[in-house]
Amino acid sequence: MNTTVSSILVSLGTTLATGAVQKANNPARAIDDLMTLIGFEKFHAWAEKARIKHASDIDDFKHKIAEEIIQIATDRLKDPSLNILGPALEASKYHIEQETIRNMFARLIASDIDSSKENLVLPSFVEIIKQLSPLDAQNLSIIFNYKYADIPVANYYFTYKNCRGLKMAHPNVFLLNPDQKTLDYNSSSLENLRRMGIIEILYNQTKIDNNQYSLLNDNNYLDDITSHTQSHDPNFQEVYVQPGIVRLTFFGQDFCETCLPPK
């Protein structure tokens, strides 16, 4: 490494360590400029592209808030609650690149100034949105669209010969999201929604109509699990499907009514 590059790197380290970059009006821009001095042209180009997208995302967020507010009748408009508006705007800065999540923040802000939803909007909704992934938001929207009906879900268990008991294969199998085919991802998403109190997952209750479990009882996932396990475990007998339900909690209903777009 030549002396010039070495001295620039030392200078960069010193700048970061002293917190000067953190105090700059645009810390990210300051780092970008320092990086270009040592030949990171490609990084600089990427950073410039990221800035353009970021500006576009912010503009889209503003328009989305405006669109939501326009739909509120004039006689229902009220002053925003600072304990919701402030945290929502602050938190949205860190999720601005995720369209689904920023739209939820926009919806929450609009709901906060709608007097008809005054008793539904809670400050904790800001924290809920912050903890959602795009997949969580997508699955929650699917559940919400069922309009509070119980949704079929299942646990898949391995059963073995000679009464060796059960072994969990896949918990909380949810097959209603056409855009996510990985069982484990959807399972983790449901667990996260349950952890936050938005949904409940019950296996001591089932749908009255067993036909609604037909998709969970007959699908390619089940065939693949059975075929794979049979070839690797001679004691395997079959996959037992334990039916259950997913439903919104009352807290989850209020959250969806204020943070998700109506369908």
C-alpha cells in the first residue's frame, strides 16, 4: 500500500473515531466522499444510486400519506397525537425502502387524524410495525382479508412404526400465501405475529368443515416430506396432520383496521 493511500486510510479511521462524520449534516455522504478518494468509484456510484432511490421512496411516502388523508371525510379530521405522529415519522426513516412497511406507517399516521378511529389507534402500533418483515405484513394482510374468520393451519408430525411417538416435522403450516412457498419462512412469520399479540394459533379448535383442510392434507409439500423421509428412515410410517386455526386477536383487529389498507 502506497504512502498516500495509507495516510488517507489513517485519516478516515481518525475521522470516524472522533465522531466528526456522525456530526456531519449528511454522514453517509461524508463517508462516500472519503471512500472515493481511495478508489471506490463503484461504491460511490452505488451510493449515488441509493440516494436517488431513497429520495424517491421518501417522495412516495409523502404521497401515500396524502392519499390516505384525502380519503378521510372533512368532519372526521382531528389534530394528530404527538405520541403517535412523532415516533411513526422517526421510525419510518429506517424502513423507508420497504414499500409494504412504509405504507403501513402512512396508513397509521392517517388513521391517527381520523376521529372515527380515535379509540383504535395505539402508540404501541409504531413498535409493532417496526418489528414486521415484508413477509409478516403480507401474511397479516391475507389473514385480515378473511374478515375475522378462522383460518386453517396445521402441524405436520412424523409418526413411526412400533408406537415410537411423534416428532415435529413442520409447525404452523400456512399455505394461503401464493408468493411464499417455503414452509419454515411462513411458520416463523406466524410465530412473530403471535409473539406480538396480533394473532393466536390454536390446536384445541378446528374448522367445522373438514373440507377446508383439504389443501393442508393433500399437497406437494406433504408428498415431498413423505418421500424424502421414507428413503432415509426405515422406521418412518407417515406424516400426521394436526389441524388447527389462526385468527386475529382483538388487539390484532384494531391494528389491522388502522394500519392496513381496506380490501
